[in-house]
Amino acid sequence: MIRGLEDSLKVNRRALQKEWCVKRLWILVLAIVLSLGVLIAAGQDASAARFLGYNAANDSNKIVTHINAMNTDEEYRVREGIRDWNGVRANYVPNTNFPGFIYDTSTPDPVSLYVRVYAADDGLRGYYRHNPGPTADTVNINRRNLSDETSAEKQRTTSHELGHAGSLGHPDVGTSYCNNTVMLPSVPCEGIAIITNPGSYDYESVRAAPRYFSNDRDSVIEAKSEYATIKGKKTLVAKTVPKPNGGFEILEYDVK
């Protein structure tokens, strides 16, 4: 009887060991699947980054910035946005072609980006305009149309437009990234938790940024801007160039 009990215990022990081995195997398989999913997602992220084909930098890869509204809330947000974009370069992606911002009017270098604060009922919260040639680019912040927005949205708009000045376009990702990047347009992210400074997705975009020089920027032809009002005061801004056989091709669009 004792021997029968011992045999039963051995059988049960073997069964438990087998069950535990099967569980460990499934845990290992699950870990491998999750790891592959992360790698695949990372590959999609890298391919989804978009760049404008130009930026506001000088040939030293610096964006020398000046604002027309000193000692204002807008100036504070510009300084905050510049600090954040420079922080990405300094702390997360030190070896990058993404330009650095200089906000110092005493620098001997000519200004390459003017931040213009204005107030107009034009349907825009803000926009970036590239000016080929020696004329400085502009980031335009509409005080009137941002007046009813939260502080978070005001900062996000400023950081978003500064990102455009650094060459970043709108990434080809969905609204699940609204809390990972400031470069998605505002309209799709409305009602979703947003970030006010560059997020983890922006770090990867900065890492992949190409280098542009003056002759590259000067070759960009911006024929006109077309405005189509959508969703009340939210406006679609399309930068276009003429096609050889007529019509226009959209280069980049900005929904505000």
C-alpha cells in the first residue's frame, strides 16, 4: 500500500513537472511574439516619419530665431518649445541632422526664422511658411484664434510649428500617437490627451532627419497656398507646386 502511494506521488510529480514545462514554453512563445510586435511597430514608425524637404536653418544648421512680441505669453511658449527641441538633440539624439535653435538676438548670425504673433479671423491657429532665398522663414502664431484654447493647446501649437521649421512634416500615423508626438495635426487629436512637448515618436523623427543646405531650400518652388475651410474655423492649408502637364501637386498640408 505504501509502495502504491509512492508510485502515485511520482506520477503526480511528473504530471506537475510536465504541466510547468508546457506553461514555461507558452510564456517563452508569448514573449517572442510580443518582441516581434515591438520590432515591427518600430519599423512602421520609422517609415511613417515625413519631412518637408527644407527647413529654416542656415548653412551652419542653426535656426536663429527672433519674435516680434517680446515679454509676452507667446514669447514664453516659443522659448519653451525651443528648449524642448534642443533638449531632444542634446539628451536623446545627439548625432542628428535636425537643426539646433538659437534664441539670442545678440548673435552675429542673421535671423533665419521670425516668429510673428498676429491676430486675425483667418481660421488658423498658426502656420509655418518657408521663404526660398535670403528671406527668413516665418512661424506665425494667431493670438486671436488661440485665445479660447487651453494653455496645453497653445504650447502644442507653438512646438508643432517650430517642428515644421526644423523640417518635420505630419507623420503618417493614427490618433493613437496623439500622446507620442506634437507633429500630428490638431483636428484629429481633439478630445484626446495630448502632449505639449516633443514625445518619443518625435525623437525617432529627429534621429532620421536629413540635412538641408541653402541651395536645397532655394530650389523649392512654393506656387501658392490654398485654403479650404473645414469644421468651422479649422482650416486645411495645402502647399502646392505646378505639375508639368497642368494642375497642382500637394507637397504638404497642415490642418489647424
